[in-house]
Amino acid sequence: MQQQFDLIIIGGGSAAFAAAIRANDLQLSTLMVNSGLPLGGTCVNVGCVPSKFLIRAAESVHHTMHSSFDGVQAKGANVNFKQIIQQKQALVAEMQTRKYLDLLPDLQHLTVLEGRAAFVDMNTITVNGETYKGIKIAIATGSTTDIPPIEGLSDVAFLTSDTLFDLEEQPDSLIIVGGGYIGLEIAQLYNRLGTKVTVVVRDRILKVETEDITDELTKHLRAEGVEIKTGATIQRVWQEGSAVKAELVSNGQSQTIKASHLVIATGRKANTENLDLEKTGVKTGIKGHVLVNEYLETNVPNIYAIGDVNNLPQFVYTAAYEGTTAIGNAFQGSNHKVDYNVLPWVVFTDPQVAGVGLDEREATERGIPHESTIMPLTEVPRSIAALDTRGFIKLIRNPETDQLLGARIVAPEGSELTMELSLAIKYGITVKELASALHPYLTLAEGVKLAAMSFTKDVKKMSCCAG
């Protein structure tokens, strides 16, 4: 095998493939080294694809069991859990083949090698006992669950999001440690499929968001039967027969809880432990994430870090964007800066939690004048007609300029509103212009118009479609 390459990519996920495709377009000789998860990485194999499939499956079950309409009787669904998982596995295999493996024959300048890569120096790696050199190197090794130091955890067969979705026998009950987006999506979907779920979180769920967001989502999850223990810490865990037990401390009180399975969802850490980065001088930060600048460069000039392994927002769409951007910067002198100031994001619970731009706390930290308005879905015609008024739309603006600073949404399918708001922030569309724009009646998007209007008007005193 060739030993010298223009580019070496360590990793085989979304960021790595985006980088490889861009490098192939530039006719760069490229070596991709993959280990751990199959090609395609977290998203297609154990993350986005399987989780969203299961969320939709659970949602379909939920709808057969609950109806708000007087003339519709919800009679429930017959759930074959094993068949759901097998269909998920088939979908993952099909997507991995179509979106990753089938691309390889067209990438004529790419060589793929399975094995663990470790650095020798800033231009050299070893794989399976062989040495390879690259002019530029892109680290794209992704991330994995950050396992907390809980007493007894190493003696319990705990699960993570990487392993839970492959269980073909439905868990009778789950203890989920962690209240971030991964833990909450898992909690709701398994609850809807009939598993008893307890979420344990040190503070409150989605603690990076303001309390109005987390309180609203907590209310709806609890209403569905998800048990959420906030302000709680697990001191130790142990196996007792077929059950996992945990000693829980909350408000100075101790109690024992148990479940058939324990799931750890306490955040992510970068996959950098086995790269021998110390031989390159590349700097890492919290949880091993590689520190990069706005050009995706590390502190070592020829080494870049892309995707979940770096210290930037961790989404599959940012990973792919970074893969393409890094190669342009490295080999074409593009000097393209990544800018996530208007990055939309989603938590795929139901109702969804979505956002873009700044919230009130972030605006305060930056010293930006701001005010906010909240439009409850009880005032949005689409939601009223659907008999589903869970949640709200919150807009944050600068009152001195009328510029939109950010938005936070808790709503069924609320993520569909984020692109309008993202573009409004990016291109300086004022809140007044949002309020005057024609939005179709009986769409959720009309809620954005109503929220914008509510800065200056009482929408409760307006007729339908009034502007």
C-alpha cells in the first residue's frame, strides 16, 4: 500500500466522508483510517437514524392510544418490539450502504483502511504496525458516552445509546442517568412503547436552557408517565438477580430504585484517548475535545479536527459542514470561518425543543439589550384546531434595533420553524418585518408571526388572520 498521502483522515463518520468527498474532488491522495463503529460513524449506525426511527415508531403507538377528538376512539396498537428493532436494523444497514459504502467506488483517490491509528509525529501515523505519512491530517474520530464514576458501575451490565437500540427484547423498565437530549429522547420513546422509565438528573433536564423551557418539557414528559427525579445523584449501583438497583440521594434523603436495565446518558467525550496526541503537541480541552480555531485548525498547523471530536457544536450537519470546510481551508487557502451564531438545533422529544441564536441569559452575558415575548400555543390557530396546544414560541429581540437575537420553541414539530428564524437573524430581518410578513393561516409558522406581533400588540384581542 502507498505510504505517503496528501491527506490522512482518522475516522469514518459523517465529517470524515464529507472531507474525503471534497478531497477527491480536488484529486488529493487520501487515506481514511476507521476503527470502532462501522463506516458511517455514530449518526447512521447508533445515533440519528436509529433513534429517530424508534421515536417515530413510538409516536405512532402513542397516537393509537390517545385521542383528543370526541368522535375518535383510540383502541391502542399491537406492538411487536423485536420486529421494530429488526426493521430498524434493516434501515440502518440500507442507509449505511446507500449513503456511505456505495460512495466508495466513485472516490478514486481514496484508500480506506480498518484499524486503530496512533500518531508518531505531526505528519505520521501507525496503523496495524504500518507507518503512513500525510501532508495534512484531519482528526475525525467522533465521540462516545462519557461514563461517570459511579460506585459499582463496572460490575453492572449497563447500556448506552450505542448499545440500547440493539436489544431485541423490550426492557421491562429503565433507569436513565442523565437529562440531556439523548437521555430524554430515549426516555420518551421507550415509555411510549410500554417500558417503565425513570430519569435521574443532578440538576434539571436540559440544564443549558432557561427554566421556562425545561419546566414546560418536564411537565409534558411527566404527564405521559415518565418519572423524572431532578436534583438527584446516584451514589452506587449493584446487580440483584435480574434487576439493577441504585442508591439515590435527593434533598439529603436516600432511597433505592430498581429497573431491569440501566442506561448511562451523561454527555459525550471525544474519542482521543488512544491517538497518542501528545506526540504531536495538539491541545485538547474538556472531556478530551480537540481545540480548534474558526478555521478548524488545531494549534499544530497541518492538523485539523472536524466533527464531534472538536470543541464546537456536536451535530451531524455541522460535522459534514466542517469536513468540507476544513479541506478547502487546508488545501485551497479558502480561509473560510465556521460561524454557528445562527445554528438551529432540535431535541426530538414530543413536544420538540428547538432553538436558534441567543436566549436571554446569553444576551445578558454578552451585554446586549434584549426583551422577550412568549406566544403560548393556546393562541395559535393551527394548534387550537389540532387540539394540541402543548408548548410555546419565544422570541428574543434587541429593543433598540428591533433585530431578532434568538428564539426558543417548545412545540409538536416545532423544529420546522427554526430555518425561518435562523435566516431572519442572519440577514437582519427585523421583528416588525416578521410580524408584517404573510404567513399561511392554520400553519404552525403563523405562530412566529403572532409571536413577533406580540411585542407590541395583545394578540388575544385580535380576530383570526388580523395583521
